Amino acid sequence: MFSKSINRSALLLGVILSFQVLAVDAQQLKIESKNQPLRSVLKQIEEKSGYSFLYDESQINMDRRINIEVNGALPQVLNQLEQLTYLKLQISGKNILISKASLGVLSGKVVDEGGKGIPLVTVHLKELNQYYFTDNNGSFRFQFPAHRLKSANLQFSMIGKQGTSITTVLNGANNAIADIILPTLSVGLEEIAVTPRTNRRLESNSSLYINREVIEQSGALSINDLLSLIPGQKIAAPSLQQVQQANLRSATLGTNSFSNKDPFTLNNSFGVALIMDGIALSNNTNMQTLNAGIYGMGNSYVNGKISGLSGSDVGTDNYTGDYTFGGTDLRQIATDNIESIEIAAGVPSVKYGDMTNGAIIINRIAGKTPLNFNVQLRDNATVYGISKGFDTRKFGAFTIGGNFTRSFEDNRDKLKSYDRLGGNIMWSTFAGKEKAFTNTLSIDYGRNMDKVRRDSDDPTAAVMRFKSYNFSIGSRANYRIDRGFLSNIGLNVRYSETYQNTYKEQDVNGTYIIYSDATETGVHQGQYASGIYQAVTNIEGKPIDLTARLDLTGTFQTGELLHQVNFGAFLNYSKNIGKGQIVDPSRPRNNTIAANADIRKERYYDVSLIHGQQQLGFYAEDLFTAKIAHRDLNIRIGTRLDKFEKYVTFSPRTNINYAVTPALTVGVAYGWASKAPALAQLYPGPVFYEIPLYQHTAFNGGSVDEANSLYLMYVDKFTPDNSKLKPSLSEQLEFSATYEYKDFKWGVNVYHKKNYRDVVTVNSFEKILLDKYDDNPDPNAEVPYIIEGTKQYRLSRFEFMNAGDKRTQGIEFMLSTPKWTAIATSFNLRAGLTKSTYRPLQNMATFTNNTDNPNRAESAIYPTQRRTTTVSNAAITSSTHIPKAKLLINFTTELNLMNKTNTDASDGIPIGYYTQDGTYYAIDNFDRNNVNYAHTLRPIEEINNQNQPAVYTNFHLNVSKEISKRLSLAFHVYNVFNYRPQYKRSDNSMIIPNGKPTYGAQLRLKL
């Protein structure tokens, strides 16, 4: 009976409490306070709710001022008040207890294989974006808001060690995890990474992560060789003999070292952000180019001929080592001291701006390491590298490294070479209570020399040098905050200064030249000079760049959701203080000599007078994980604002992925991005033309009699106004899926990307009417000429415009298998298909008029129909890993599946043409027999000559063997079977899709 009474009482009490909870939730309160003390806000809540607050005023600051505006139930009001004050509010009966929010502790230790603690390991707490350097015993300790953080992802990294990450559940105030073992990188480890990996915790759903293990196995001469690991990329032979620029998710022509470069591909590489240690390596102020207003963006590079030996692949008539208007030359970045690379070709975080085509994020860290000596010998390159990491108890860790590379196009004649020298010092340190402040200071210096020597067997050969010296100093600071809204403050600052020089020297052997140094529009008298001289092209640039980025991380909670908010600001100032185009009018380049009937002229252009570029950006993003059907829904959503000159752009971006099952994750990403124009696009310099009006050249004894000679010319000066150039834009939608089951892993990305307002040059013509000069019929007259009538001339202009438009769709696929124990081998497949549709604003071809016909077409206009280029490549890699033998063998079968461009036969039929005097004639019906324009017909064989007729394969081999703990060897072979199929294009040119075999051996010694 007594038991039943208790049960009835308990039931009655439960009902009463339930109604009380419902009453609390149902009661709607409207609380408003603007800059009022906390005491006043609490009093307002008490009056409207009937509840009383209990607290210890000696522990709680009741005079702090807050702003709050909320309309909802009491729990909702209290939850928002908790976010603003970081106090813990708990309902107890009709009272609300106030106390300070408790802090939890997450601690652990990082050890080596022998159980000894490793100092100065970088530990990253992902949820709070906090960093910690382990102490001398390898220990670390984070504090976190215990009532908010329920789990934590920790990432451990150190140079020379196999990094790892763990996720741990947080319970209570003290959380100690088991020792984390970071083994020394070795082929003898049971588990090693052999291919790039995907991870939902990276910057985007489709990011690829390349760690140090993969970098060491690749034998890469530069990070460009690592980009071949991206699904869909063609594998090229490791070489430093051509300009290397990153192109992500694009099927247009490549940016190689030929002087005629595709503008769509230049824009793609220019829009890829190269982020090193948190700061972009900018190419915005590169001015190493001739006047693009004269030659157009893709044809304005200093170039020349490389003779080469008979039968070699070296010879080319238009080599250039400059990379203006595109991305940074990747040859300049060695891989020696890189810890990891993340390739975010999809929709990256809003932290990264001034880019339209993805980001390549390079991470370097300092730490204690043995003395590492690295030698790589290839048939076309020799690489030396040395580095040492020091650990000091008082001053942190230092890493010092250097590398030297010498590479030849052909070792037999050594006419073309590329040398790279680099040095780096990194210093990581910490300070403050609980090592709250961490900082890594990095100092870099590099010299790059791309040189073409004179061929003694070719009297027309030129000497060319493309060199750059660069210096930079940067700092990455983080300050960890354990209480309040903010959890981390990061500040990245970098200053860089580069000396760039483009030099070409060529002998000219002629009778005489006529030149002028006039810089104003009007009729001027030319000057005569000897035609035997050394023509020099000299362009000097000195880009400087100062960048600062402030990154703030905060956390707050809405209901059960913990939000990580990243927000900050970006500031960049860049300028070129070089001398620019150094021109001696009395020694013109061969193709700008008046005697060659070329009216394009060059003048000295001092680029240091151009005012610097300034960019300002702000960003904010929210990261949180929600539960739907007990599965994680990860959301990263944010936007950034960028201001360049007078233009402001907004770039909203989001990455969302959902764990449908423990094995299957699907995702969607969408975002916008913008890229500011380059300095060389905004200020290409004035364009000069010299139109010959009258020439009377007298000779005396076989030489020019200057006193009795006269040359009159009309000098035209045109200064383009490119101030209306706007930042380029891109928009991308991406779907992704990953599946992991019993160590089988596959991933697929499907994307659609649009590029708007890419900067290109457009050719236009201006007609000018000038006096017509003839010889004076009176030989005794004081003036040797007379003016009779007028004559019309044509002046060509190239102007920069936001006229590029491109659409790209594609699919990327990756599959990896577990190791098949019987043969100790795992397999990896990566494949991709990319289709780019692009339409140039203008399609024009120029022809030489060697006739007396004034109506003959000199420039033909063709239809600007869209081109669609489709490229597909795949690679299958077998990795045989025998840990006991410390042996790894990677054999790759490459498949070049497709490379074609859809065109139409009518694309080669002109729709109009310009004559030499600038008159335009439309062509309604093309007549093959018309003498004025029949020569402008472009046959279909010329238009379709890019298409690949079949599937071609190639085979590559990498072998890594660890002789001892101190010594390891590696062998790398491109095209191991010397398989070089050929096919003939429709224009009868022979194409060999596979390069000749290249061999390399690498030795690593640790002392």
C-alpha cells in the first residue's frame, strides 16, 4: 500500500514537472537591451518570466554591457544570453543559477617508435582552429568550453614524420588520450601513402591531399610534376626546360614555352591561387613582356630560336621563358621542404581570394630532423638538396635547407639550360601561458636562370636569358584563446621582392637602318645609322608584394549545434619598381627595323612610374555539423568581399556533405570567385607606329651620305585606357561522392564551371589620312619633296577587354583497393574527362601582301563560333609494398583516351577582310576565284589538326628501396618501354604523343 502511494506521488510529481517545463517553453518573452549592464537585462527577464537569478556577484561581472534582442521562450532567451556572456545558466525550480562556464582539458603526448616524447610537433585542434607545439616531453594541452565541445579532431604533423589525425569523444573536464606515435618516414612502415587522398575535413569536398610520403616517392623536380596525380591530367616527363603553369579543370590549349600562347589557358592559370604558408604567391605585377598593345596578349613575349642537334626534340623557333599574364612559373618551387599540398580545384574556403580557378595550398613546417642530403640524377637534370632541423629548449625549432638544380634540354650540346638555386630558413617558436602564442618565421631566397646560348654553327642564333632573383620573409602567428567567443587569432604577413630580367642579344648585318626616338604624334625626321650592330632586347622588372591576412576563429552554439565561425580581412599592396622596357632606338630588333617595312616601333617604358595595386578583402564563414537521421551533415558556408580599385565583388561559397551511411558520403558545393587584372593588362604602355612618308637616301663610296639624305615619318602615339577592366569572375557547381568499404575507397566529382569577363586582347584598326609626299621635280629646289594629295593608312591596335567566356564540365574518378596480401600489391585508378566550350570575341588571321594589289586582303575575319575541346586521360597504378624488404614499386599505365576539338568546315571561310589601308569589305558569298581574298580560305585540314585519332598508352616505373635507416635509393623512369606511337594530323604534321624515355636515380642520406 505504501509502495503504491509512493508511485502515485512520483507520477503526480512528474506530471506537475512536465506541465512546468511545457509552461516554461510556452511562455514567450520579448527582451531588448542596447548597451545595457547585465544587471538590467537580468532584471528585465525576472520581471517578465517570474523567475529569479541566483549568482555570486564576486564571481560574475554584473556591470558589463551587452546588446540583446530576442523574442521567444525562456530557454531560447537564456541560450542567447549564454552565447553573449559565456556564462552557464541553469533553471532550478523557479530559480536560474548563474555560474562561469567550465573549461575542459584535452591533453596527450606525441612519441616516436621507441616511446620517447617528440618536441615541437604541430598539433591542430580543428573545431577551434587552435595550434599547439608539444613541449620537450612531447606533451600538449588544450582547454575548451566543456558545455559546447563534445568531440575533437586532432591533426599531428612534423617534418620527417608520418603525420596522422584522430577524432576523440570529449567527456567531462579532463580528457587524456593515449600516446600518439609519429614514426619516421620510411618505406619500411606497414602503412604508407602512395597516392593523393580525399578528406571531408579539407578546404572543399573535392580537395586532394598530397603528403610528404607521396612527394618523396614521386621524384618530382617541381610541384608541377605532382599535378599529374590529379585525375584526368596527362603525365609529362619530369623536366625544367619549359615554363610550367598550373591549369585546373580546363581543356583548352596548354601554357607552354612557345611565344604564341592561348589566352583562355593563360586566364585559367592566372586564376589558380598558389598559397604557400597561408599567403598567395602573386604574379600580378609581372611586367616581363613586350607591348601587348602592339602584338596582342598571347604574342607579346620575347622569344627566339633554339637550334638543337639534328634528330633531337629540342629545336623550336619561338621559345620563351617568360610567364606574364598567367600563373607563377612552378619550376621555381622545389619540393624539398614541402610537408603537404592540398589541391582545391573545386570550391575552396572563402579565406582564399583573388582566384577564379581553384587553389594549390602548400604547407611547410619546421622541426628537428637529421642532416638530410638528397641527390637526384636524371638524364636532363641534376638536383642537390640539403636540410637540417634543430630543436632548442629555449628558442624553439629551426630548419635550414638549400637546393641547387642544373638542367639541360640536350646534354650533347647544352645550348638550352635551366638553373635553380634556393635557400630557406624556418623558425618555429612559442610563448605565453600554456604556449598560447605560436609563430613560424620563414625566410626564402631563390635564383632562377633560364638560358639559351648562342649556337656557333648558326650565325642567326641569339643569346637569351630569362632570370629572376627572389627574396621573401613571412610570419605565421597564432594566439590561442581558451575563454570567450574567440578561440584563435591568426596573423599572416609576407613581404617579397623579385628581380626579373629578360634579355635577348642578336647580331644584325645590314646596310643601314633608319630610326627615331620621337615620342610625340606628328611628322619627324629619321636618323641614319649603320646596319651592322648587336640588337638587344632588355626588360627589367622588380615586383614587390606586401600581404597581410588576419584570421579570427570563434565558436558559438545554437541549440545542439556548435558553430565554428572563421572571419577576417586581407590586404595586399603590390608594385613593380623596375626599369621596364629598356630600348635603344639606334639598335632596333630585327623585326622592328624601318627597312623591313614594319611600322611597329618600341620606346623606353619605365614601369616604376605605374602606381601600385591595392586589394582589400573581408570574409566570413560558418562551419557546423548537424544530425539528420543520426548521420552527420557537414556544412561550410560563407562569403567574401573583395575591393580592387573602384570595383567590389562578392563571392558566396558553400561546401555541404552528408554521411548517407557510415561508408557513403555525398556532397554538393557551389561558389563564386573573382580575380583582379594584372598590372601588365592595366598598363601595357603607349603604342608607337612610324609611318614612312618620304625617303631620299644618298650614298657616298658605298656608305650612306647622311648630310644629303632625308627620311620623313609620321609618328603615331596611342595610349590605351584600360581603367575599365573589371575583375574576372567564375561560378562553379559541383557534386561529389565518396565510398569506403573494407579498405576499398572510391570517389567521384562532377562539376560545371563558368568563367566570365576573362581578360583578353582584341584587335582593331584605325584609319588615318596623311599627306602624300613625292620627289620634287626641281633638282635644285631647297626642299627635295613636294606634297600632292593624301593617302590613307591603317593602324593596328590591341586593347585589353573583359571579353573571355568559357564553360567547362567534367567528371573525376578515383578508386583505390586494399593491399592484396598474396602479392603485397594494391591498385589505384584515377581518371577524368573535361569538356571546355569557349568562344573568342574575335577570330582574325593576318597575311603578307607581296603584290601591288591595294585591294588584297591583309587581315581576314572568320566566324567566332564556339569551340568545344574534350580531353580525357586515365592512369592505373599498381603499388607493390614489401615492408620487411623496405621496398616499394609503383608501375603506372597511362591512357590518353581523347583529345579533340569540334569545329565546322565554315570556320575557315572568312566573312570579311581588311586591306592595307584599313578599308573593310564584307564577304557575303565566298568566291574561291576572287583574287582579293581567295588566299584567306583556311582548309578544314588546318582547322581540325588537333584531334587525336585513337587511344594511346604510356608506361612509367618508380622504385624506392631503403638500404638502411640512413640511406635510401629511388629510381624513376618515364616511358619505361620507349613506346612512342605516331599519328599524322590532317595538315600532314607528325605527332608523337609520348615523350622519349627519361631516367632518374635518387639518393637520400640521413646523418
